[in-house]
Amino acid sequence: MEVFGQNWANHAERIKKYWSAVVCAEDTVMIPGDISWAMKLEEAYDDLRFIDSLPGTKIISKGNHDFWWSTVGKIETFFKDKGITSIKMLHNNAFRLEDCIVCGTRGWFYDEKEQKTVSETDFDKIVNRETMRLEMSLKSAKELQAGDENIPILVFFHFPPVWNGYECRPIIDMLHKYNINRCYFGHIHGSYFVQKTTVFEGISMSLTSADFLKFAPMPIFFDDY
């Protein structure tokens, strides 16, 4: 990532330093996508092994650059074969933590000009697919919430549902359908003077990109939600 400017200099060392300073073995860290530049699962080993070596349990989801991402079954088999034990995948599912439930999906920008795609892309098809995956994840979260309606559901995306005047309406409507009021996203890089958290139609949305956070994990406390 150093090719993207001085702000990324020594980012791996900085991630390790700051992560190790604040994350304990009992903690869980969410990583919402863009985990490795690798094109194939085997090529992502070094990056995944680096993440696995850091303290805590990590729950990862897919970003738009994670071309190495395969089926859940293949990735889990790969993890087992390579001795990667602390990484779980967020994909059409949800996880119950101590004081919250986490779920989510990649999402998608609805502004076609922002995608900078080379080939023809059916944007509506992608948005519909991501909305369906979000609902699958939310349904899983609701099942985990059954009997304890006070435990909050936090939603993690790679793409922001709303950004710079653009909004992904199907995603937002799905969040409203399940009464979600707190979500987090990545994807946005190089924007260092924006608010970390904004509220859109009653939904709080926080930017968690590594460079925005200066490569230090962002704590999420019970009082935050």
C-alpha cells in the first residue's frame, strides 16, 4: 500500500504495534474487507498469517479488492491446513459476542462513476445480490438475538451505505426493515478530515478504514450502541 502515499509508509509495522498495544487475546476485531491484494487464496497466505499472528479473534468480510476470496468451505479448509486458527468469516451469517451481535456484507456503491470498472457491470444485479446477503446476515443475527432483544445488532460493510451525497437505497431500506441503528464501513481512503461518524435517517455510520484510523484499531464499547 506504500504506493498510495506517505500516509501508508510502514503500515504493516504500525498495525502490529498499535494492535498489540490495545487488543487482548479475549477481544474480537472486525476487519470489513480489502484484506489482501492476492488474486488467489494461496497467494493470500502471508497476509492472512500476519493477521492470524495478532492478538484476539478476527472476523473478516469481503472487500472489492479481495479477489482471493473463495467459498467459505475452501477458505475454512485452507485455514485448517495452514494452521490459521483465529480468523472467522462473516459471509451470510452473524456472530454473537459478549454484549452485541455482529453481521453484515460487502455492500456496493450505487454511483456507477465511482466504481471505475473496466468491463460492463450490472450494478442493479450486484446491489440486489448484496441486499439479499445482508438480509441473510440480518436474519441470522435476529435468530441469535431471540430471547434477548436488548442485545444490539451491529452491521459491518465494506462499502459505505451513504457517502458524499450518494446513497444505496436498497441497503438503507434493509437496515430500516430490521431496525438497525449502528453500522461501520471501510473502503474510503485518503479522506482524513471527515467526521468519523455521521447519522443518516437515524442510522449511525462510522468510517473505519485503516489509514483514516492511523492504523490503530478503533475500540467499540457498549456505551457506543
